[in-house]
Amino acid sequence: MDNVDNLENKIIEILKKNQITPIISGDPLLLGTIRIYEEKKLFNILNELKFLFKEYKSYSLSSYHVSSCCALSYEEIRYKIEI
């Protein structure tokens, strides 16, 4: 459980450093999503996450633009990590 808490705390640090309020869902050991409402910050956050995730056995990381007629559009980062 310490690995999960440690990883989640590091992800939250990256988001806070980029002035993003953490909205994280999923189990950080398996699959997680992060919503980024400020597109200009996406590149920095993705780079920092890549650097962090290189410490683990394997990972996948992707981002998608999500728009809706009834809500703010955002960038969604999806990640999967194998420890």
C-alpha cells in the first residue's frame, strides 16, 4: 500500500506544481485518469509523468481532448502502470 500512496502523492505534487487541482480517478497501480482544464499545461505535466513513471516496470501514458455541448472541454490523461 505504501507504493500506491507514494505514487499518488508524487502525481499530486506534479499537478500542484503546475497549478492544477488534482482530479484523479482509478487505482494508480493499474489505471488512472487525470483531467486537465488548462490545455497549455498539458505538455509539462505529460513530461513530468513520463519521468516519474520510468521508475516502474512498465507504463503507458496517453492524452485525449474531450469536449461536450454541456460542459467545459478538457484534456484527459490516461495512464497504466505495472510495478
